[in-house]
Amino acid sequence: MTQWTPRHRLNQESTLRETILIVEDNEARTDEIKGILRQESRTIYTTNSAAEAISVCHDLLPDLIILSIEIPDLSGPRAIDVFKDRAPGVPILAISKFHSIGDAVETMRHGAVDYLAAPMNAQLLLKATDRALQEARLSGELDKARQQVRDKFGISHMLTRSAKMLHVFDQVRAVASTDATVLIRGETGTGKELITRAIHEKSKRRDKPFISVNCGAFTESLLESELFGHEKGSFTGAAGRRQGVFEMADGGTLFLDELGETSLSVQVNLLRVLEEMEFRRVGGHEKVRVDVRILAATNVTLEKAVADGRFREDLYYRLNVFPIELPPLRDRPEDIPLLMRHFLDGASEEYNVKAPMVTSEAIQEIVEYKWPGNVRQLRAMCERWVITRNSQRLEREHLPTTMLSPEQKADAGASFSVDESLPMNELTERAVQKIEKAYIQKTLKATKGHLGETARKAGITRRTLYTKMKLYGLEVGDFREI
């Protein structure tokens, strides 16, 4: 027993890693919870009043608070609000003497990560505690990764703990202070523009313009106008002189994305600008001189494009002064949980809804998925999960079938095991969801993704079908390809 002053009198169970604070005035229930949760990797503190617990939260820094919502000196959802204010970021597991759906909904709405009622079910308590501590660990790792990247590299808008990405950040730090041309290569969605922004923000040009243009989004004639500008009357619709991005970026940085998609004609003009830093607007005769740093990116293998005659060899060498290779997300799996938590938190704030708690089984599938769309795909998926699983748990069964391992795909919707630790209504709800998902999957497959025909066979409206597809993470495109 560790002695505290009367104001800070707590009961300490061990001195190891994760810290749990139990706030409960019923001594028997406190002992029961301690007995269920006691592990060598945990330090458990107990207090029988909210006031006492609040007074030590700042010094104790618990990883989890287990809070009775009937404690005399601070009860109900108001208790959740107070503890969230005094211990920001610490998950709160609400417990109650009575089972009340209304109390459960209200405490979750106020920010509790879970709600358990007497009689205390050991398996439910262990699962809820493990989930909450996992969330706490992930949030802590996220904050640590942010801080490390910010302190070491001065980059505030990216995070990683991957050795491959840390090497990229070392390259950014090395080249940023120079005016060298940088060629960034990587698959679509790996974050090439974020890297270029980091280079610009750490360069001596940081106070000058940063202009980005996607070269693959324009036809040849429109791209030349976008890059170099045009004079009045140079083509139909050219009602006046217009500056191109080279002029707009004068003194600063110009990021040319998807450069491998440009025509040979545009490549000739680009080479001239890179070598001489001057050009003529489309339809003009006057030479325009600029001082621009060039950062370029492509997801095309330029060596092959050169060999195939689709990309000029001299331009390739002019661009490839300082190459940076961005790894695909599948090659940095240790970053996936961090990025997922970051995107879930961001979407939660944007849409003003509570982010789902992701189970360890779902995280395992998410980490093992290959993510062909890389970080961009993960971000979009996290936004969808925040919308469809608002305040609910995100379990493996809620993931799109395309993300599941072959074994999980085979089992998806095929069977349902009875978990006697769950309340019957929750077990029933899960069973219904599995049956619905399996039915919709099979019907979509049979109709080759035809929504109207699928809704007719299911006896529901098209709108209801669409809502359920979003709930279960089903994409119509997956079935149209079958």
C-alpha cells in the first residue's frame, strides 16, 4: 500500500505499466472489478469519491478511468463531462448498478467508450477494458509519433514511425535548404504532395508562393497554357493575357505532379525552362524570366518511359537530380494503426460525430490489407467508418469484404458463433446484421451489382438497400466486376 495525503488517499495494487483508476463507492464491486482486471502489466488505483479522483487525475495520468455513474458526489452523464474535462484524452468506461438502455445511450453520447451494468460480467469487462486500453495506447503512440516527427524534422503535417518514411524525412531535411530539383516517385496516394509541401516549408523560399499543378489533368494545349500562360487572341476563348503557373510561382516553388503523363512536345518546352528559366507565353514573342524551384512527381516508371520513347531522356536526367522514393502503405504496416487513428479523429471532428472504437480483430485485417490506393484510400475509408459506425464499435464484420483475408471472406456471413458473454439483444442484433450482409452480398453477386433488381428481390426500397450497403461496407463496383 502506498500512503497518500488524505486528499489524495488511493489504493495502489502494483507499480507497473498501464494505469487504471476505478471510481466506485461500493467496496464489494470495487474488489470484484480489481479481481477481474488484475494483471502484472497493470497498476490499479481505487477511490470511493469523484472529488478525490478528480483531484489526483492530473498527477496520476491514468490510461483508463472506470467510473460508476451513480457515485453520490457526482452522478450521471455530468460525471462523464467533468472527468473528460479534467483528464482529456483518457478513455472512460461507465459502470452502473442498473441496466438502462437510456443511461447507456446518454453516457456514450457524453463520451464514454463503453457502458456496463450489474451484475458485472467478467468477460464483458475484460473485453471492454482491453479495447479501451488499446485505444489509449494508440492515441499515446500517435501523439508520440507526431512529437518526434515535429521535433526531429520540423514537419507538422505528417506522422510516421516507419524506418522507410523516416529515411524519406531525412532526405527532405537534407535537400530542403538547397534549390536542387527533386523528383518524387511513388504510387498514387502515397503522399507525394505532402512531401513537396514539407520541402517548400523548410526551404528559404517558404515565404514565397507554392504552386501545384497536376499535369495529367490537362490536354496538351491546355497544359501549355496552364504552365506558361497565354496572350490575348492566341486561341479561341483567349480574351486577355493570362499568367501561367511558372509566373505565379516566381521566387517560390512549383510542384509538377504526374509529370510522366506529359506529351513529348510539352517535355521539350519544360526542358528549356528548366535549363534557362525563361519561356514565352502561348501566342507571345516576349521572353519571360522567372526564378522557380522545381519539384516533380510521378507514379510512372520513367526509365521504362524513356526506353519506350514516351519520355525524353535529357529531361529525365534534368529532373532526377535528387530522387525521393515514397514507399507504398503496404510496406509500412506499422504506420497503419497510427494513420487510421489520425484520420478517424480528423473525420470525427469534421463531421461532429464520435469516432468508432476499432476492435483488435478489425485492426489486424486493416493492417494486413494491401491498400492499393495507399494513404488516400485509408483516409477515405476512415471517413466512411466515422459516418456509418458513429459512436459504435468497428468490428471485422463491418469491413468491406475486399479487405478480408481469403479465410475471412469464405466465412463472412456463413456462420454465427454464440458468445454467451454478450447480452442477448446485442447478440441478436449481430446475428441479424450478419444474415443481412450475407443476403445482400449474394443477391448483388447474382444481379451483377444491379441495385434496382437487388432491392426488388430483397423486398426493400433502393434507398434502404443503399443505406445497408454503406453500413456493411459493400461497394457495388465489387459485384459488377464479377
